[in-house]
Amino acid sequence: MKKIAMIGAGSLVFCKTLSMDIMATEDLQDCEICLMSRTRPKLDRMERFLKTVVRENRLPTRISSTLDRREALDGADYVIVMIQVGGVEAFSLDYKIPLKYGVDQCIGDSLGPGGVFRGLRTIPVLMDIAKDMRALCPNAIMLNYANPMAACCFALGKAGNINFIGLCHGVQTTLDLISRYVNCPKDQIDFLCAGINHMAWFLSLRDRRDGRDLYGLFKRNCEKPQYYVNEKVRIEVMRHFGYFMTESTGHLSEYVPWFRSHKRSLDAYCDEPDFGGATGAYYKYSEAMAKKYKGVDHLAMEDAKISGRSIEYCSYILEAIETDKPFRLNGNVRNDGYITNLAPGCCVEVPVFVDGRGLHPVRVGDLPPQCAALNRSNVTVQELAVEAGLTGDPEYAMQAIAMDPLTAAVCTLHEARQMTAELLQAQRKWLPQFKGRTLAVRKPIKAGRNTPHVDVPLDPALAIVHRFGALAARKLPARKNT
């Protein structure tokens, strides 16, 4: 009997969905699903519901639960991670503090101040899980759903001797949109998609029935207002950079400097509700759900009947490994030469084939240079955030936020430092790696136009420029006509 450890089983959406997907897969039903969370109430509800699913569907699956992570990991074959350190309370700070400094986030879980601090909270826990896996289940595969996906998997790539893949549904859901826009069934579209999580690029689109290129039709339809209005930011980026990317307008609007840095751009491109660009959309949704279901067992209202699988990749990966039936997906892995114009060792999202021998990422080669350039702006932030998460050095945290494209578009370096210091102080209970370390914030130096200058030697060429500039600044008498 295979053991599947669910770490962060208090996640009502992910844990329920993934567990039912596993139990809907005939070749996976004879397994143990071990639920692990740090607190009992949600864990007990999840265990109770999944045992009801087992009973009503007459399955051989064994459901167990524990508050001890090492107990859950001991002897596991698969480790599914869906943690959110700090929950809605920390998420509130990720959103509200940056907004005071003019950083307007719609999602706030992947990049920007929100993404950086979610990473700082999550990376140390992932490192502890990886350490325990090396001791208790060294051959297990980790399937990570924790955000920020790219930064978390970047860090896992540094952990060493951990077989992992990061999973997101951005490719599947974007393919749904593309399918509608080109009027071609989703399962008939042959595509290549690669880049980084939440900014992977659809590099080719073809109808597999006749080999017809679909990108031209897709781009022509995106020029029509009724298509454009659904995804203004994603389509606008495609119009200027040539390729369509994964995730929503609300997500992408945070990863680049052009759409949320002032009211004019917000009004023009981020005026749709919710993930269409609304300010604080994801936080407000999370807060509303937390309030709505506080003290309520919403699983008691869920149907325990198994009817099929969701779009999530998890069960298909496990099935492919257990049955040697190949499966293709887009997954997040360490960049060991898979995308050659992105940094070695960073996290990339590329096609991955799975079979009985495990995970096999595909070498894509170079991305189009403009796509790689946009990806690199985000990878730079991720790299600094990972260093901060691993070392507890607050300077790296500040530098990650200062390099964030949206923050850089609206904040001075001094403001970015002030904001980082405030976030570190407000979230200290979830950031043990920073214990005893503070971020120094010094007063700005005042140096006005009339401040006397210290004489310094000048390069001869610069001296000439300086001299002519000084002469031009003088008030010369008007020339008399002769």
C-alpha cells in the first residue's frame, strides 16, 4: 500500500480536491492518505469527510491524520505540500502595508512585496520538510502546490537530493481560454509552453487534427474588443512582445511595471472585477471566505460521491509513476539546462513527461529574447527572496522588493527600505530566520541646489563639459546689433 502524505491538509480546497482525484483513480485507490496539519479543527473535518468518501464509495483507501509532520513523512512514497504559513492574517499585511506606499497588488502571492514575504514565510518550512524527507522517505517525490511557486521551487533546488516538482493550473486554465478564442477543442490543440511559473509563454499553437497554425487566428480575435476586454493586460503584453502567457490579467499586471503604477494605467487596463485587475482581489476574497466559513464545517455540505477527476495534475502524475502509463504536463523544476537563456538553478516551468521511471523535464532551449527578458526581471526578485529566506539577511529582503518591477515603478529606494522594515516587523512571528536581525532605515540625506560642493578632480572631458555648462548658466549680456 502506497503512502501519500498531505502536508497542510487544513487546505479545504486543495486537500479535498487532490484526495478525491486520487480516490477517483482506480490504480491509486489502494493507498494510505495521511493528512497532516498543525491544528486540529480543520484536520478533523477533512479526515471525517474523506472517511465518508471512502465509506460511501466502498473504497479500499485508508485515511489517517496526525499533527506530527515526521510521522506523516515516515515511509511516504509521495509528499504533497499545500501549506500557507500565516494564513489570512499574514496575507492582510502583505496587501495593506505595501498599499500605504503606493504598491497596488491584485493577487499578491507570487511577486511584489506580497510574493516576497509569502516566500520568506514558506521557504524555511519547505527546507525543514526537505530535511525530514531525506531522513524518513529519501525516495519520495514531493509535489509542491505552495506559493510563491517559483521562489519556493528555486529554494528546493538548493536543498539537494530531493525529487520534487511544482504544480500549478495556469497552463490548463489558459488553454481553456485559448480553446474558446480559436474555436478548437482543448484536447485537439498541440502546444508548447515554457518560461517561469505564472509567466510561461505559449510558444506555439497548432490544431493537431490538420497541423494548422492557430496563433494567427488567436491574435486576430484578440484585436476584437469583445475578446480583448476579458484579458486586457495579457493581450496588451502579447501585442507588444509577441506571445501569450499563463495566468490572469490580475496576476500579470503585478509582474511588470506598466499597468498598476498609476491611476491612468489602472483605469485603462485593470478595470475588470476580481482577477481582472481589481485592487486586493485575492486578499479580499480570502478574507470573505474565512469570515463566511469561520466555525462552519463547509465539508459537511459537500457531496461525498466521486464522479471524476479535476484538472489538477497530481493524480495523473502518481498514476503515471505507478502504472508506467506516460503523462505529459507543464511543471516547475530546477533549471538544469532546460531553458538556456534563463539562469542555471532557477525555477522554470517546462513540459515534463512522467512514467514508471519518474519525472523527465524537456529541454526547450532559448526562449524568444523578449520573453526571456521579462522572465529575468522576475527571476532576479526570486533569487534575492530565496537568499533572504535561506539566510535571514534583511538586506536581501529589501533588495528583492526594491528590484520588483512594480515596486520600482512607484517607490524610491528609501521607501522600499521603509516598507520592507515595516513588513519584517509586522510579520516577525512567522519569520524565525530573521530573529534578532533588523533592517536599518536611516534618514534621507538632504542636499539641495544651494548645497556647497566638495571639489573633486574631474576627468578632462568631463571638466570641459562642466566648464561650458557653468558658462551657459551665467546670464550673458544681450548682443547689440551692428
